[in-house]
Amino acid sequence: GQSLEQPSEVTAVEGAIVQINCTYQTSGFYGLSWYQQHDGGAPTFLSYNALDGLEETGRFSSFLSRSDSYGYLLLQELQMKDSASYFCAVIPMGNFNKFYFGSGTKLNVKP
Amino acid sequence: GAVVSQHPSRVICKSGTSVKIECRSLDFQATTMFWYRQFPKQSLMLMATSNEGSKATYEQGVEKDKFLINHASLTLSTLTVTSAHPEDSSFYICSARDVRGQGPTEAFFGQGTRLTVV
């Protein structure tokens, strides 16, 4: 089975840097993805790590360490519009189609 | 990116009635679509995998007779909540994967349907 744990809520100020962690227990997966979801909206793709290390996409970066069963999403130069929920997700080994989502982290960005 | 359209965005129904939710891939073909359920301030829980031309695969604990899934074409999957009860009130989201894609970015989400059963 899959289990992905995230902090439930994080608060930061505009312009700051925030890290959202994801610790997981899984029988095997292809990669770790990150999605953003605003209230009442659809999840949108942010980043994906197939291999260990850091992936950078603009203000967002994601990191994966398979040996530590751990990943994180790093958001830099926070903006008010970044207030949303963030989910890590895995694609389980043997089923490339599926996504299992983490518990989710609500990010509150304050002025 | 590809577009997935989900309809309706909101629906209110009476207890005991059935509600159908549609998920369409507008500019690509999707042999596989996924249905998720999300309670307030919680994560997305995968309910079932919808396969074009065959039966859906349900996750453990999901009642297949209550949540009927039909994937009649490469661009349309429907979820019917039968004999709805207030506890079925939730946010339902579909996801479709482009058959040409091999990476995680080729899964796209609909805007979701807010179901309220009164």
C-alpha cells in the first residue's frame, strides 16, 4: 500500500521561502509528483522527481531522497496567490497510470 | 496543456435519487480515466480507474454498485452516484491521461463536482 504524510498546515509571509515535506511508505514507485490545489479547484501539476535530487522549475523546486523515503517542495519568493493546498503523489510500481495523493498541506501566505 | 471538462460543477439532489457526473477529455483521447473523492480539508482519495470499453477497477472499500462508472468512448467517462445519501456529499474530481503520454505530466484533472445531498 501507499502512505504519504505531510504537515497539515504551514504559514509564511510574502517573499519568504517555505518547504513542504512529504514522508512516505510505499512498496515501490516510479516517481514523486507535486500538485497545487486552490479551494474548490482542480489539482494542477507542479513538479516531478523520478530520480533522487533536486528539480527546479522557476520559483518551485522539488527534492527526492529514496533512501530516506522523503521528499519536499520548496517555494521561493512567496506570493499571495501561492496560498493553496499542496499534495505530494506517487505513481506506484506496476501501475504507471495511478496517482496516490498525500495528506495535503494548506499553505497560508500572509502579507 | 490538455483540457479535461467535468460537468456539472455543482449539483444538489434529494436523498434517494441518482446523480450522473461527466468527465470529458476535450483535445486528446484517454483510454484511462480516474475518479477521486475529496472531503473538506482532506486529500484526494482514488475511488476507481475507468477503462474504455471494459469494467472499471474499484479501490478497496468503494461500493461498485453505488458508484457506477461507464467509459463508453475514448473521451468520456461518467460516474453515477446511485441512491444518494447525505454522507455521499463530497467533491468528486476526475482525471484523464493522454494515451500518447508516458510521463506524469500527461494526467490532467477536471474542475471537480461539488455534490450536496439533502
